[in-house]
Amino acid sequence: MTAVNSARTSAENSVGRPTPITNATALQKPSGMPIHKYGQYEAVEIPDRTWPDNRITVAPRWLSTDLRDGNQALIDPMSPARKREMFDLLVRMGYKEIEVGFPSSGETDFAFVRSIIEEGAIPEDVTISVLTQAREELIERTVESLVGARRATVHLYNATAPTFRRVVFRGSKEEVKQIAVDGTRLVMEYAEKILGDETIFGYQYSPEIFTDTELDFALEVCEAVCDVWQPEEGREIILNLPATVERSTPSTHADRFEWMSRNLSRREHICLSVHPHNDRGTAVAAAELAIMAGADRIEGCLFGQGERTGNVDLVTLGMNLFSQGVDPQIDFSQIDEIRRTSEYCNQMEVHPRHPYAGDLVYTAFSGSHQDAIKKGFDAMEADAAAQGRTVDEIEWAVPYLPIDPKDVGRSYEAVIRVNSQSGKGGIAYVLKNDHKLDLPRRMQIEFSRIIQAKTDAEGGEVTPTQIWSTFQDEYLPNPENAWGRVQIRSGQTTTGSDGRDTITVDATVDGADTVLTGSGNGPISAFFEALQAIGIDARLLDYTEHTMSEGASAQAASYIECAIDGKVLWGIGIDANTTRASLKAVVSAVNRATR
């Protein structure tokens, strides 16, 4: 049945059959919205365009601008501690080019750039980048921030788009081009005067807003900048062509990049960089097609953080490559740790449906989806066995799952659980409404499996009392039901001059009283080290807490997701003291792993 013939009116014809609609567009009516206010994007004439036939077979160069473009879009910009946490994460993940700030904008950004240089936080193979406008005093301050850096790039920009020329600067094309030329010359002069031979210095220029700038003028400005910088072998220039506001389809964005790539002289000495924003919701596609059209590098942010609708999402881009068997050269294997750190640094949550990283993206609630996924896992095991190989050695092919969740640190339990959406929601409602426990989503899914097993074994309805009894037995051992290897009686933490915490815990382990000690960058980290002394290897995956009531005597509930001996398990702790609640949550998960 065709799409047109599948749409039918509610009326019936003379023989009792619904009358087919032969013109489906007749159902649509004018919206009444003021469409006269908006013009169409400009098409690019490239009859022999080549990008549609290209495929991405190797990773592009990446630049993270989380600490600059992402940070400037936050309601509460990152503190120095949060900035450092984000920088360290980006380094661990493998980003080799990181835009670390706008040092001439204020003392906070300047001080941060100085701190990572002076504290030796920048690996030798990582290039930091700093942004500046094309004003002399700002350029001088920007270059000063880089003294002592091993590898550094100054990124200069000025607006070249017609609306900016007419409304903001009220300048001619020639005047706007001269700003870029003069700014480039000043960057070179101050770098020569201020930076020593220990700094490998690079330059990046952006004609802002490239997507609104006439192509021939964008080319003219970029060529003028190159005439000053004089790119050659061993002297690269980065030309960044930003979609500061996304204006067109990804295909037109690709056409603009192919046109520029074809027409730039000295192309072999130019790194052509793409910087999409997501105003039309197609930034990922625009970036991918630009790479197919000749771009060399992508600038973006983790999880699409950035102004308005955000910068292009580096996580989705990298994982898209991974899902096609292309090494992104960035490590996403612990996606929950990356997400948790990003949420802490940005003070913004990642959506539960966010590609690859959201809490719910590997969980199927539909019965038919669950059945297909389970059969897919079974088929993978059978195919691997028939080939005499492991499942990890054969091509991934499970319905509804574009990648193996295990490859990004997720467990299979959330995928193959057989439970209904209403069942999970009902269980979570009882625990929150009756007992003030607001379980994290993945813990809801974990516990719903336990309840599902109970209903499968016993049949009938599970009452709120039975739900609470099962929950206590599973997560909350008590003196009357003291199961598990470890019970803690008291604990004490101290913070040293180096900022590290040391913990001492009076505990009972395997029935014997003992004292556990450890150190780390927080009480939980220190407790994990203490547990290693008794042969328990645990790693934190997720942590959340909340108060259960108001007032001075309020108790806190802590939830911790841990990886323990190949298992991923949640634990919960309840106590008036939040640190003790956290330790109890760890013990809950540890005891469950050995139960």
C-alpha cells in the first residue's frame, strides 16, 4: 500500500469501504504564521560536486571548545575547579586540541589559562587554543596568557556577514577585510615579541558568520589573511568557517565547504575547520557532510553544549564513527563518567534520550522491541559459537541497538529486562510517595527486574507493602537482616594539605571486627581504596543524593552505581549524615555483589 493510499477519510463509500484520499496534501492548511518575514538560504552552484560520493573512513581532527564556547553559554559559568575538571576529562578522552578560554575577556579566563600552563597540566602533545577579537590591546593580553606554553594557537575572529557590516560595524567590505588583516599582523608581532622559542605557535582565523557571508567575500578575506600569515610547509594556518547560526540544509553547508576547499590557494597548507551550531537541529549532519566536502577538523562541545541550541555534539559525532567501524581516536568507553563529569562542570543535565549517553537509550519498554533484542543477543551467541569465536570478535548485529552497550560501559540488564513501562513507573511511584525515595532511572529499571522476577515466580498482584519489603531485603540490610560481607559502624574523614581525603572506618568484615583505611579525592574515592585491602575492587559509575524531608533532623538518601567484579549494581544508604549515607550506599552495592 502506498503512503497516499494508506490515508483514508472517516466516511465510507457506497459499498461500505473507506474512501481513499488521492491527494494527501489537501489535508494541510496554511498556518497563518508570518512567513513573509523570512528569506530562503542561498544555494551554491556546483554542478560537479563530489561530496555526495565520499565516505568518512578516518577520524577528522577534533577541537573541543567546551571551556570557551560552551562555558560562555552557561547560566552559571564554570568555577576554576569545574574548568579544571572539564580540561582533565578532555585530556583523558584524547582530545589533542582544546580551546581553553577567552583570556582577554576577564581575569577569570586569563588566570585559568595561566594555571594549566604553570601547573604543568597540559600534556606535550596537546595544543591549547585561546580566542581573541581583532583589537590590539586584547591581542596583546591574549598572547601574554600563553607565555611558557609548549603548543598554543591564537584564534582571531571578526564578523564578515552583511548584516554585521551594515548594522553592527557600519563598515564596507574593504574595512572589514582590513580588520582581519591588521589583526593577523598584530598576532604575529606580539607572538614574536612575547613568546619564547619553547612555544610552538599556531594561528587560526574565523570569518564570523561564515554561513551568512557571501562566498566570494569569505574567500577574499581568508586569502588576505593567508597573505599575511604566509602558510607553507611546516607553517599551517587554520581557517575556521563557522555556522555561528545554522541557516541552511546540511547539503548546502557541504556545498559551501566544497566551494571554499576548491578555491582556496595554498590549500595543502590550510586546515579547514568546521564549527556548526544547531539552530536547525542538523548540526551533526552538517559537520559530517562538511568533512565529506573537504573539511579537516571539527570544533564542538560534549553533548552539544553551547549558545542557544548548542554547538555540534562531539560525543554523537565520535560515536557515529565508532558505530560504523571507524576509530574516532577519542575514548568514549566510560560514557556515564563522561556524562556525569560534564553535568557537574556545566550544571546542566544530559537528556535521558540523548544519543549514546542518555539513561534510556539502551532500554526498550516495548514488548516487541524487547523480544527482538533478546533474540538478537541469542543469535549473536549462536553465530559466534558456530565460528569458534567470541561475541566481541564478530560483527555487531542486534535489532534496535546500533552499538554494543558494553562498549561504552553500560550493562546488559537495562537492555534485556522484561518489564512494562507502567510496572516500572508504578514501583517508582510507591517508593517515592510512601517512602520519599526518588530512585535514579537506571536503579528504577534494576529494581523493576527484581519485582518482575517476583511476580513471575509467585503470580498475582504485588502490593506496596510487598514492594517495600522486597526493596529493604535487596538494598537495606539491618541488624535483624544483616546479610553481606561488610557492615560499617562508624567512619571518620580528614582532609590533608594536598586536598586529598583520608578515611578510617570501623567495620565488620566476614564476621570479624576490623578498621579500614584509604585515601582519595573525596570520601567515596577513599572508601573504595579502603575496600581494596579486603579484596573488593569497586569503581564508581554514578552517584546521586537527596534529602528525604525538611528540617535539622532530615535524613539523606544516597544512591551509588558501582562496577564490582564485572557486575554493575546499585546500592542505597540512608542516614542523617550525607557522608555516612554515601558509605552505606557503597556497602549496599558491595554486599549485593557477593550475596
